[in-house]
Amino acid sequence: ISNKQLLSMWQRTLSFNKLAQWVHKALCWFPKSDIFTIEININPSVNYFENNPTPIAFLRDEMIKGSEGLEKLGVTHGSEYFCFINRGSIESDHVSTKSGIDENEYRNFPIEDILPSVEKLTKLGLYGIRLGLDKQKLQNHNNHKIIDYAGMMRTDFMDIYLIAKAKFLLCPNSGPYVVSTLFRRPVAFINLAPFLGTCGYCSPTDLFIPKK
């Protein structure tokens, strides 16, 4: 379970009965084969995400909780914000036990690489909220509109709420972008690598630039 809030929201939507749980556990004993593989092919020309609302939603008390959380972060009521995140080694789980080399190291980059873009966006009136698991605080900036949420009060709930209500997400092709797509928020991909493969879907409202 990567995020308890997301799990709770799915459980309110999907029905898990005892029989389904037993069947799932039973299938785990079998070797992987095409018999137990279900592929869902989404034709981009159909614009599935654009033409269908998100299947999960926040409860009324969660909306209040999220609004209060934004105020604690310093986002004034009614103001627009975007979220941004980099991909660092803390997110990588593909380290080879034989060589000790992170196979995805080439996809990583420091958070400082994004800050010039974030600074420019805040001058347009937006707040920029940094997401991530890295608790190391941002250095060398004194812009009150850049909020270092990752180094402050990070919770599973606010991780999801912030992305769901953001104007857009500025990020690489890492896990958080999927949450943004789930809630039908635009994504501005930066340092996209590899060029093809890990980015499962781009909507007409998304943008991207590859990593050099």
C-alpha cells in the first residue's frame, strides 16, 4: 500500500467481498501466465480520461480537512497553486543487489533544477507546493509563494488532496503523475526519461520535454 488515503477512497468505490479476496490469494500460488493476466487497452483517440469523470471522490469532511491544510501551508483562500516534484534516489526501488547500481539513476535529478521554472510561475500569481518524501528542506530561496510541503507536514491525505486540487502538476514521469491523471489534472512533464515506456498516458492538456 503506497498511500492509505488513496486506498480508503478506492475501497469506498470498489466492492471487495470475501470470495474475491480468497480467489485473489489462491491465484497468487500459481506461476505467472497469460491465463491470469488481464490487459486493459485504452485507445487514446477515444479520449477516455477526458470523457469520463474520476471514479473516486473526497467526502465532505475530507474537503474541509484539505481546505484547512492549505491554510496551514500558507495558501490564501481562493488562490491557485501548482505542485512540483523531482525524481530522486529516495524513490528508486530498482537497485541491483549484485552490482549495487541503481538502474534508474539516469532518471533522477536534483530539485534545484526545477526552481527557476517554479520562481517564474510564482511571479504569475501562483503558489508552488513541493511534494515528495525527501525531508531535506529547500535551500537558497526566500520566495513566500514557494511552499516546501515535503519538508514540513507531509501526510498521506494531503499528498492526494494537494495533487487533486492543484491547477497542474510539474513533474517527471514518476508515480505522482498517475494521481494527477486520476483526478483529471493537467501534467507538465519535465526531464522525461526514458522517452517512451514509463509514461503510460498523456492527455491533450499535458505537456512534456525530454531529459537531455
